[in-house]
Amino acid sequence: MTVTILQRVRTGRGGCDITSMERGGHGVTSVERGGHDITSEEALRSDIDVTVIVPLHNCGPYLDRCLTSLLIQRVALEVVVVDDGSTDGGVALLDLYASCHRGVIRVVRQEASGGAGRPRNVGLSHARGRYVFFCDADDYLGPQALERMLAMADRNGSDIVLGKIVGHDRKVPISMFKENAERVPLGDSAVYNSLSCFKLFRREMLERHAIRFDETLLVGEDVVFTTHAYCHAEVISVVADYDCYHLVARPDGTSIMQRPGSRDPVSWLRMIKRPVELMLAHVRPGDLRDHLLRRHFRMDAFGNLGRPFLDAGEVARKEIVAEVADMCERWLTDGVRERLPAIDRSRIAALQDIDRLVRLAHIESASVRRELTALRWEREREGRLAISGKVALSTLERYGHPEITGGDLALVLRRRHTGVGPCDEVVVPVDGDCAGFTGTVDVTTLSSGIWDVHVSVVFEGVPRLARLGTEGEGPIAPPAPRVVGDVAVVALPYFTHPYGNLSLDIGGHVVSVPGSVRLVRARWAAGHRLVLDGEVSVGTDAPAADAVRFLVWRERESSRERREPVTVGEGGAFTASQAMGRLGPGTWDAYLELDLGGPPARFRIEAVPEAIEHPRTWWRGAVRWSVRPYATAGKGRLSTVVRTLGPRTFIRRIVR
């Protein structure tokens, strides 16, 4: 089975295998594969786009999937597998792959080093591609990963390309993968939040600046490497619309990052000072340095004052605080402080008070328990939506379950991000307290779009924000849509699926606008015009006159359309007419189009046969026109069939 798979996925243009040789001083032995000797011509080959470096240590159960995912990449690549003293059955499988793919897979053997830093450095020393990519043997790539990242790199001359990472029972960074970015600035983006080495790196940049992994570290060696690379990268790009790298948790928990103590807070804080000092040596004081330092304080220093701080013992907590205090004393600038959230500024002020730090950790780690208790429009035809609920902090029982009381409350509405510009935010004050509050939203002040409703509550000076809604099919039903404001905008409260969070659709962007258009009478007028008298409503309201835009006739087969103006009276009554001779032959369906503050809303015109006059036939020159309005079967909607009969058609019919 394995041999068949290997034969099917033979691919790539570059590469030959490393013959027996000793790398002095490093104890690395490269082994000949398949009896193929390296030649000087092959050694100088420059047509390899990507070298994938795979450190291997006892990953036999995962190796097949990893190597297969690399071999199906549609780029000119070589795979350098550095066997770091494996003792499991993966060695035999690796030999099989290498013998079947002698032009692509190259194997280097060395004694076990205990970490990934040394095998990755060894792989770099053998790399020949324009770019290098690091892939752990228990992970794998999406089929188009390297193709997409390489295309991005070649378009922009990128030094680093980040491909979207997907976690399988592993946490992965997400802030930098919101959208594709051809060229993203290091100082005005979230790319520095990702310091793993699972990226595409320009090899010339790595060689020119001697960027290598710290072989003395078992954990964090890639943080040092990637930090150094970021400092020299002139162009950074992001592929966010494709799952490039699949990060896998081993079920047996044997990977280095899954072992107990791999993220020991004290050890991590001591390790992280190396990449920080490296970054400071390359980046001058200013906004860029403060932006990068913020990442290390927010995610590394203060991140260990959260859940890890609660898990730590009394002695370890003192050591954690000492390391964080040392980082603050050395590197915390006013620019960094301004970039930190309120809870981290509170931690800085409490570094001498461990009990206070524990309570802050509880507040950050706890979930906000919230419940929507009522949702209603305040008055008829007014755009004021009353939202009632209650909120509390649910601290974790295993950490002592302290009692923490909430303070200041508000509703926060955020316009869902469209990818252009910052999100809009509206803060709505509330009456009451955490046990029961009510806030009233004036939806006429909200711009067109989707607004997500949150509740904000302050616990001991620390604000927490949570979506407000009802679980599943809760007891609260969304109120009917309402057309509000002088410009007639439809507001549609709804609950998201499957989480049941409350959102407001202003303009009908994702929620279907409930509307009804009823034909009262269709009559013929001079000029073979079909005049329609009808009534329109949206929800339970009649729309404003300027919201009703056009009578639209749409031809079923060709999708051609013709629009005519509409005259609107009181209570949603309207009149529109169409010169039927302008439609042309075909079957035409009638719609009424409204502008309700979002995408055009169209409603089919409902009709009963009794409201529609008889067909009409007339001659225009030598052509006979026939128009038959009718109500469709079943749903009863207004349509019309237009036919023409010219002399040629008439003669053909007679002949037949």
C-alpha cells in the first residue's frame, strides 16, 4: 500500500541525495540513498524553489502523512529530513521514501540532540532552494500550501510569507490571518504575534544575516529564530484564505510542546529574554520597538500572570513575579504601557501585591455568565429597542472560587468588520445592575450593516466584554422587523446560529426582509399599458414613500430586466404602469423593489386571478402582439407572457 502511494506522488524537479560524508565538529553523518552519488552538476543546481526541512525523532506513526503532503506540493522542491537519532519504525519508512524519491527526498542522520534546533540548523546547511520551509514530522501541509505561499512571495519579493495555521487539538495564532496581505508592515500589523517557524523564509536573507536556531534551547528555539528573521525582513506577506499548515497534537502527548512543564512559566520568562534582547539589538527605540515589545509583555510576561499564575504554587508565583518585574524594569516604556489593555496596567501597579495579582488572574480567567431576559420595541413605529439582561462572573471552582462583584455596566454594539477600516462601536448606557439591567438602543443612529450586541462589565477596575444573547432555542424571540427613521431603514433583530447571540441587521444584509406586495387590481390603459394598483408592507409597517423605488419586470430565460417608476400613496398603496410592448417576447415576472438602507430588497407581487384583466392583442405594423397577464399556479404571483407573430412566422405556421 505504501509503495503504491509513493509511486503515485512522485513529483518535483530538483534534488539528489546526500552521499556519505562527515561534518567535522558536529557529529553529523549524511548517508547515501539508493546507491546514487552526488555530482558537482547536481550540487550546483539552482532550480529548486523550496527546501522543506523536516526534523525527525520517533515520529513513525505520522511520517507517512507528513511526507505525502510534501510530495504532492506543485512546486519545484526538495525535502531534507534530518533524522535526529530516531529509534522507532519510522526509520525504515523514511528509507523507503528516500529510495523511491531519490531526486526529491534527502536524508541526513545524526545522534539525538534532544530538541528541534540542531536538526533544523543542519537542514539549513544542506538547503539549496530559494526559500526554506520548516515542517515538523507530526504535522502536514495543505495540498496547495507551498504553491500559494510561493506565488505570494514571487509577486512581492517577500522575505517571509505566513501561511494560515490550523490547529488539531492545538492552539494556533489567528490574529494575523484575518485576510490576505501582499505586503504587511511589521509595526502596524499582528504578524509579530506569530513567532513559530512554520513559515516560508527567503534563504538568501537567512544566510546573509546568519539567522539560525538556538541549539541550547529545547523550548523556544524557533522564537529566537523567527524574531531574528523578522528584524531583517523587508517584505512580509500573509496567505490567510487557505489552510496551509496543520499543527497536530499527538494523542500520546509525547511532543516536546505537549510534555508536562514544557511551558513552565519561570523557564519561559527566562527564555523569552533572549529574543527580546536580540530584537532590541536590531530595532531602534520608537514606535516599532514599542509595538514589538508590547507583544512580549502582553503574550509572554503578563500571559504568565493569568491561568499559569493560578496553577503555580506559592514559591513559583514569587519567581514569576520577579521575572516579570525584571522585564518591566528593563524594557517597559511609556509607549508600551499605552498599548497595553487595562488588566495589564493593573498588573503593573500590583507587582508588589501577589494577592491582588491572584484576583486579577481570576477575573481574566473566569467566564462572563450573561443572560438576555427581555427584548422589545419601546413604542409603535419608533426605532428604540429595549434590551434587558443580567450578568455575573463565573470564576473557576478549582482555584478557590472567590466572590467578585461587578461594577459599571454598558451595552456595546460593534459593527461587524467588513475588511475596510476600523470597526464602528457604539456604547449604550444602561439602568440597573448586574442582577438586572436595561439599555435602550436607538437603531436610527446605527449605520447600515451588522451590529453585534455585547455587554461590558467592570470587575474591580478590569473591564470584561461578552456577547449577549440566548442559548439555542431560548425563551426570548426576536421582535418583528421595523422600518425606522426619516430615510426608511429596516432594522431586523436576530439571534446568530448556533450560539444564539443577539445581533442587529440594519438594512437587511444577512436576514431576509419580511415583506408583502399584494396586487389589488391590474387594468389596461391607453397605449397598451398594464396599470398595477397594489399594497406593500414590510413586517407590520407600511414603508415610507421614498423607500419604494421601482416596478421591476424580469424575463425568466434571459434574466433581462426593465424598471418603471412607482407612485406611492398612504398606507403603502402604490400604482405603477408598464407599456407592455416595450418588454419584448418572453415570460416576465413582476417585482417591487425597495430601498431599505441595505442591498435592494425585492418582493414578488402576489396576485389572484380575479384581480387580473383579460389578455390583450394588437397589431403594430405587420406584427401581432399578444400579452397575457396571469397569476402563477401555487403561490399566485403576477407574471405575464408576451408573444409576437410576424409575417414570416405566420407563413411558416400555415405551411406546417
